[in-house]
Amino acid sequence: MNVDDVIAEKIAAAAARAEANKRRRAALNAARQRGLAARHAAKLRNQASARTTDGSPVTTDDGSTTTKENQ
């Protein structure tokens, strides 16, 4: 085994590590995006449930704003 073979092996190992890191980061980013989309959808659902059909917030007798389910 000569020096060129050793260097080629090191380069191949470094390229494999870089590719594995790239795949790992892509998977984590995809999971993050799915989580953010779910969080935003839940926020919109919560905001929608806090409004009446005419778009105004539901207010209680004491003047505080609440959701329709909590009345």
C-alpha cells in the first residue's frame, strides 16, 4: 500500500462522513418543518375556535374574552 492509496482512502472516508452529515441534517430539517407546520396549523385552529361565526371574539359577562367552548 503506497501513500497515494492511503490518501485516497482518507479522502473517501471524509467524503462519506460529509455525505452522512448532509443526509442527517436534511432529515432533521424535514422533521423540523413538519413540526413547525403542525404547530402553525394548531395555532390557526385555536385562533379560529376563539372567534364566533361573525368573526368577533366571544366575550363573557365580566368582559373578558374567551372561547365558545369555555362559556
